[in-house]
Amino acid sequence: MTTNYIEWTPEITEALHNGVVEVEFEKKDGTVRRMLATLKSTSIPSEKTPKGVKEYDRSILARVFDIEKQDWRTITKGRLLSWKVA
């Protein structure tokens, strides 16, 4: 079976900075995960605000705040299945 991944575009990043986005992606273990994610600072609790810069390859990975789990998660951009503004 071929998985149809979609490209991570600047529009997705912009939508994350402006509000909540529902993303669906394939995890490393092959399972599919749906997440309500954001990068909007007013939607992230102050105690969860990053206290520095975490080094990672931004061309491959996206760090987002999971609204439901109330914690940071990493998405492999090349495994994105769908997204929409929530």
C-alpha cells in the first residue's frame, strides 16, 4: 500500500501561528495520529513556553504544541497526511 503524504507548506506554518490546526500524520511506528496543534503564543500556557532554543532540523521536523495533551510534540514533515484549520 502506498501512503499519500502531502507537502508541508508555509501556509501550514502560518496557520499554526494564527490558531489551531488539525493535523494528521504517520508516526515513526507507522500508526496514524490526529492532533490539534498550534504555535500561537496566546494558546500555549506560560509554564509550557520554551525557555530557549531547542536544536533540530526545521527542514525535516516541526515542533508544535498539542492542544489536547498540553505538551510539545514533533512531527516529521514528510509524513503529513492532512491538515485543516480547526
